[in-house]
Amino acid sequence: MIVEYIRYRIAESEGEEFEQAYAKAATALDAAEECVDYDLSRCTEDRTAYTLRIRWTSAEAHLQGFRKGPHFPPFFAAVKPYVGAIEEMRHYEPTAVRSR
């Protein structure tokens, strides 16, 4: 399992549109067997900061399966207007430190 975090900086005036774009993109994530789950969070202290967390079955499944498969084009089409607002997009390996 691998976790992808994507941090965005979105103008407050565009927050609703951004969330709607990800609601649309979520259809592709739900259909992709490589995607375990995901959530989009908005910072309460800084309403322009968003973090998308996606758990993938593996980095290879994400990069070779999802990105080269049939679900990526509709996903990317929905979020393409916000690609320039990405501050970080990286994969992380979970550690043993976690809640019970």
C-alpha cells in the first residue's frame, strides 16, 4: 500500500468549484481497482489550503495502472484546471506508527 498526498493552494473564491471538480473526478477513482480510498480535506486555519490523500494498492499500480488506464483521462479532465495550484504531489509509505 502507498499513500499519495497532493497539496493544493486554491483561492477561497474557487473553493466550491474545486471541490465540485474533485467530486466529479472521484467517480474515476471509485471505478479504478488500483485506488483503495481517498479523501479531500480543507484546512480550517487557512481556507486556501487543501490536501488530497489517495491510498493506492502500490506506487506501480498508480503510475503504471491507473495513469495508463481508462480511468485516468476522465479524472485528469476534471482536475486539470487546478494542476498549476499543486504545491506537493508525492507518494509515502505508511509506517508502523498508527492508531489501533
